Amino acid sequence: MTTDTKQAETRIFEADVSRLLHMMVHSVYSDRDVFLRELISNAADAWEKLRFEAITRPELLGEDAKPRITISADPDNRQLCVEDNGIGMGRDEMAEALGTIARSGTRAFIERVEAGKAAEDSALIGQFGVGFYSAFMVADHVDVISRQAGSEEAWRWSSDGKGTYEIASVPLAAAPKRGTRVVLHLTDDATSYTTPYRLEGLAKSHSGHVPVPITLVEKPGAEPRDIADGTALWVRPKNDIKPEEYTDFYRSLAGQYDEPAATIHFRAEGRQEYSALAFVPGSRPFDLFDQGRKGRMKLYVRRVFITDDADVLPRYLRFMRGLVDSADLPLNVSREMIQESPLLASIRKGVTNRVLGDLAKTAENDAEAYAKIWENFGVVIKEGLYEDYERREQLLKLARFRSTASGEDLRSLADYVAAMKEGQKAIFFMAGDDRARLEASPQLEGFKARGIEVLLLTDPVDSFWTTMGPEFEGKPFKSVTQGAAELSEIPLLDTDSKPDAEISSEIATFLAFMKTALGDAVSDVKASDRLTESAVCLVAPEHGPDRQFERLLNAAGRLDKAARPILEINPRHERVLALAKLGKEERAFKEDAAHLLYDEARVLDGDKPADAKAFSARLARLIERGLPKG
């Protein structure tokens, strides 16, 4: 009996399978574009099976030993074809692979999907082989024509995906010489899948690195053209890859035109095997400060694209661009999402540690290159100091700062600690939104007089991570705008200007007077050891937020009631000494002076006077007092 005279056989899908097909089209996949990825993946698998079989039966390859996948479009007839020269299928294989979904587990599978529990299975796609049926999202009819390697018969599987399928023999002339051809009869709303630019874009983005070259035939009779060469840069040895190849790949991956500042390429082997290729961009991506703070690491499974939003790196490394390719990651049924699993956690930990380790090597070996990386991305890396307690010490070593001693240069904390003064017990910092204002702040005067370096922190995140009680080499961080300055044990650079240990009774009386005059505006009025030139400054209480953090909380509406600040007075300032000597008859003037000193401290701290009208009146009275009489 010849192959073209065998009788066609029509079979009915199991009732459960019919329901499943409907659910596949309407529920399982969220993006119709993935159908092409699934068909290309099946075609690549078919070639892999042939390659394995040909190890013992090389005659199966015949004269067609080079793998290929061909995508052909026929816009006029609203058809799309995906063909491979892989292992192919016989009649029984067709019935088993295309007519029986999930084999003995169909009902259990449906129950999981309907209950929303499909994501709990660790390897549904491998167990059930449902990817092919995504074709029915874009096609109202599908024909599969296949000729098994080494066979003299060819078969066609045909179905509308609703209730039945047909298997029939076809003439060899109408079938591939070897392999499988999937013909999609597209629905009215899917005709755009015959346009060349869309097919090429989907094939490249989703399947451009499968280990089989892909060609595209734009219309019947057109010459096929290569759109993917079947290679993946990340699986090649690093020594074989040129810098310009990395740069080209980075640009295509990231959609940017700069050069990568650093390239991290490695393969993990052992219990978990995966490849990773990541780049530090040479400039800030436009979405660096996107509120979603999502990473941009692509995930591949066996060189097939899964998602470009994989949770591979923590959010504070979201500037990285790259990919991870694993053969073992569990996926949900649609292969659109990865499952949370010990393997994924291990990959996340391994890739994160490798990125941070390579950044540390760059910082050690090429300070200039690392300084550029930090200038671009330090502001987001510091988010890890707040969010990633496990790696805080590692991140603190990576951190770079400007300080009162560094000028425009960046300083590491190791540099800071090495330069600490005798008797200094803490790493001092000052947070704010403007470096120039910070450098002019009166709170710094006592530190400058003693040659103590103060870190100048101008990023909003600095006010958050410093509240987490971090330490570096046993030294705590302390804000110069909060609590006692703790400067008494550190000698002044100018020993001749050392202040008296005790303040005079006149000054003590004036401080008490000021506290009474200011009332609830301040929590206390104290003599200051941090002021050397200015008369006054405000500091935050020892416990609670420092001055900058309090501003941020207040601006965000997350502060019910601001803490009353402490007003520190320079007991050696000429203006303070003069005011302290005034008698009781000058009480009204002294009260005005007390409020003006408080408002002066507020202005120096970047705030407005507490009461603009009252401030104006007091200032007017002060001017009138100084004007000539008569």
C-alpha cells in the first residue's frame, strides 16, 4: 500500500483535552506573541533529538547534516509556516504528541489551572508538553506535516482545536525531506504575524539564540534570509570573545549606544549550572529612577528567552544589563514566569555575589574606572545599605563619598578610618540636599577646627541607610546634626584657641533665659563645643531622626509631630558675650535677641524663620535701636 492511498483517520479529543485547549487559548498564556517561541523551541528540540540519534545512526542525517529552522509567511493566504529538518514524527508519534495532552494527568492539570495553582508545579511544561497548542491563540486551523528521519512515509495532523483532529498520510512530495512543517491558518485578528518585521523581531527577541539557525521567507517564492545564526555569545569561552563582540552584544541587549563600563561573564557549575553575562552600562539608563525599581536582567532557559523582568539581581543593582541562562529553572505552564525555588534563590545569590565581587575588583585595580561607575550608579547601590543587611559590610566597602577633606575626589570608608583623629570614636557625616550648603554649615565648625573629616551625603537615600545603625570596622556612623558632638577628647589644631572647660555664670544665666524665652520652640538651649565662628546652630536630639531625615519624613507626610530641636550657643562668640552682660532692664531686647538667634539658626539650617511676621517685627525693633536718636 502506498503512502498516498492510506485512509485518513479522524479521532476525537478527550473531553478533558477539549476543555484544556479552550483554556490554553483564553487563560494560560497572557501574550499571544509567545506562540512563535513555542514552535521554534519544538523545532530546536526536534533537531537535538536527531543529533542524539545520529550518534549511533549517522545515516539519519543523509546529505542534510546542517540544522535549520525556516519561518515562511504567506500574507495573501493568511498562513504562517514553521519548518525544521529535525527528527520528524511518524503516525504514532503524532497521535501521542499532538493528540494526547498531558497523557494520564489531563484532569489533574485542568484542576490546577482552573484553581489557579498551575504555578505551583515545578516542571509542568516538561510534563505536559502544552507549548504547541499556543498556536491556536492565533490560528483557527493548524496542519502539521512530518516525515520521520529514515522513514519513507509522511503524515499530516490537522485540527481546528475544538473537538477533533485528523491524521492522514500525505505524498512524500508534499512533505519535508525530513522533519516537521507546522502550518498555521491565521485568524482575522492575527494577520500581522505575516509581516516580515514582526516575525523577525519576535524570532530574534524570543528565540534568537536557540542552537539552530533561523531563516525567514517573507512571501512565497522569495529567497530565504538569515535572521539568527544559532549561536549564543554567553556559551562561548571568554577567551574566545573579543571586546567589540561584548560591546555589540551589550548594545543589542540593552538598547543603548554607549560602551559597557564593566563586563561580567561566568559559568557556574556543580549542583546548579547556569551561565551569566552582565554589563555595567557606561552611562545611566533612562529608567534608573523608575518608581518600580525593576531589574533588567533577561532570563533564558536552554537559550530560549523567557522574560526580561527576572528577579535575578536585587533592586539596588537594577542598572545592570544582562542575562542568565539555565537548563534547570522551573517554569509555570506558559513558560512566561519562573517559579520561586531553591535553584532560583541559589542563582540570585550567586549572580549578586559575583557582580559585587567584580565591582570590588574594579575598585581595587582601576580606581578611575570605578569612580565613573560610582558617579553613575552609587546613588542606587546605596539603597542596598538600607535593604540588604546580609551584604551591608560588602556594600560599605564599595561605597564612595565626598567629604570635607576630599575636595572633588571620592573617598572610601577605609580611607576615612585610616585618617581618623586620635580620640575619634565615630564616622561623622552630614546629610542634606546641597553640598555647598553643607560645607557652609555652622555644625561643621568644631570638626574643621580639629581636622576631623566629615562625610557630605547629598542623596536622599543617605538619610535612610544611616538610620539603620551601620558600622564599619567597629566604628558607628554619627550625624553631626544630632546629639552631642563628642569633640571634647579630640584636640584642636590651634592649641592656643582651646576653649575653657567651664562657662561663666553670666553665660549660664543667659542660656537659661533663652530657654525660657523660646518656650516650646526648642527642647533645650546648650553651650556648644562644635561652634567656633558662628553664634548658634540647631541640632536634633540624641534619639530620633537627624535634621535632614526629619525634613524628608515631614515632606512625605510620614511625620506626625516633629521633634523639638536643641539650640546650641557658642559661649565664646562676641555677640553672645555682649547679650549675656545685659541687665534686667534690657529684658525685652534680650527676648527679641533670643528669638532672632533662634531664627538665625533656622536659616543657617536651611529653614525659614519660625514666624515671618514676628521675625520682621523683631528685626525692625533691632534696627530702630541702632539708629541715631533725634
